[in-house]
Amino acid sequence: MFVHDTLLNRLKRGCETMAYPAGPAPALPDGHGGALRVEAAKCQAGCSACVAVCPTEAMTRPPRQPVALDLGRCIFCAECVKVCSAGAITQTGDHRMAVRRREDLKLGDAGKEQLRLAAALGEELRRLFGRSLKLRQVSAGGCAACEADTNVLGTIGWDLGRFGIQFVASPRHADGLLITGPVSKNMELALKKTYAAVPEPKIVIAVGLVRSLADRLSATPRSTMALPHCCPWTYSFPAVRPIR
């Protein structure tokens, strides 16, 4: 009876996988306004209120220069938005944040008010991975927020497998790596070996703090900047604080 009731319940509930990307994107949770936009031309002379409240030093304003924001360091707390009386810093509500270069996360200059989203993979990589992409996920010292999010991608709501994307247990079965965390000293060798075990051609997706705060954390004795040296990344997603 239990099996019968379970199947009947599932049939009644129907498909619960979201329509996105064929349909609208799911709404962002309360407290998350998406990527930020910086219009430095609106900044008031001598104002550096946003710099003072930024907990990760993502906001900077050198003498006689406009304000700049490094989204790679940003945790999207929106404190800078709250204190900016000129409206130079705003939330876009856009969840898309994948980039191909570290420089594309730096905002403020003319024509660079928003991050520059990554373009699609080249024709050759699309031909190889367009219908089937197997990834080995490596937690290189993360806080478990990004790791939890990648786990959710395989659930019924998101169903990443419908795009041919799956996580595998062995790097030898993978087409690339999905790396979370700033790359701790203890994970550096393991990450290098995992990267080497993935057959060519391969891609690397850096999520969260992998590239975001690695330069800041590299000053600590337990962290390193191993990622760019041992496995050049193809895509990078900036870090986002967990939303409760």
C-alpha cells in the first residue's frame, strides 16, 4: 500500500520541476537583490560612505578617483546601497553572475557599470559538452553554502540532469571540475591531483570564494592561491552570502 500511495500522490502533484530557462526565472529570496550596478559618475565629491561600511573591502575610492566595486569580494549585504544617498549603487535583481575573466567582476568605470556576463562556450566545446556534461565537485575549503546549493541542483525542483549535466564520483569520469571554497593549504595537493585526473579537453567552474576572496585569504597560513596556477578556470561565479 505504501508504494501505491506514494505513486498516486506523485501523480496527483504532477511535475514540480521549474520551467526555467524555458519559462521565467524563479524569484530571488527576500534579502537578495541580485547583482549590483555602480554608476560612479553619480558619486558625490569626497563621499566614501560605501567604503566605510563594506565588510570585505570590496568598495574602494582612491584619492581623486571614482568609486569602484569588486564583485569578486562582495557578499551582497547591500550595506553600500543603503548608505549611498546619490543612488550610485543599486541592486539589479539579476541573478546571472557568471564571468569568464576576473576583471569582468570589477565595476565603476565608464561602460563597466555592471559585470560583463560570460559568453557561451566556443563551438568546439559546445560540440563536445553541449548535450552531456559530467562534473566532479571539489570542496576546497568552502563554508558549505555553495556545496549545499550544488546539491539542490539535483533535486526535483531544479533537475539539472534534464540538461545533460550530472555530478560524478570520479574525476576520471568527468568532463570538468566545479570547485567551491578559497583553496585551503590542506586541499591544494588534492585539487591538483583531481584536476590532473580529468581527461582533456576539460573545463573548470569556480564557484563562490574560489576566486572571490582567494587573494584576501592568501595572507592567512591555511589558505593559498593555488587555483589559477593548478587549474585555469573557464567560468567563475562570485560568492553570495546564505539567505535565511
